[in-house]
Amino acid sequence: MASITVIVADPPYGRERVYTALRFSLLAMHEGHTLRLFLLEEAIYTAKRGQEPQEMPALLDERMPNCGEMLKAAIAKGAEVKICGVCAKERGIAEDDLVEGATIGSMRNLVEWIVDSDKVVSF
């Protein structure tokens, strides 16, 4: 099985890229791959505790997927999750603001992960 690093920069609810990246990540782990997820820029909000996505505008009785819950599921399945430390500091996010299992990292971590991975995917 492969070691995969997934990089995401878009906000969790502004577009569907975080949702797609998490779906990809959960499936990859289900199929036995090792997964690392690095969140930077606005994607760091994916790891913020206490998310409460509201209804989908077109389908008022349907809720947006909760990316925080999906991230927690990925962590529970063994994903290593880091958020960019510079991005966190700029946005006032501290490690105790994050879901359990997500940590603040650095570009050095990302470089190490990329060098160590069999595959790298960016969403």
C-alpha cells in the first residue's frame, strides 16, 4: 500500500474541495493506504472545533456536510493531520482550538511528508 500526503488550502465551506479531499482520504485509508493531511491557508478552519454547518441553500432541509466530523473520522482511522503554523497564527487559531488529533505544524513538516510519501495530492 502507498503512503499518501494530501494538501488542502481552500476553506471547508466555501467550495467543495475540502469535502472532496476528505472523501478521498477516508477512501484511501479504507483501502489500506497510509495518509497524512496538511491543511494550510483557509483550510485550517477544517480542524477548528465546534463547527455547525447550516442548511444547503438549494435544499433547505439538508445540512452541509460537517467537515470537522469527517476530519475527526479520518484521524480516528489513523490519518496524521497538521495545520500550517504560520496560517494558524495569522488567523488567531491555537492548538487548543483544534479537534483532537490535529496539531500545528510547519512547512518543514510538509516538505518531510512530501519527500517521504509515495504519492502527493493537492486539492
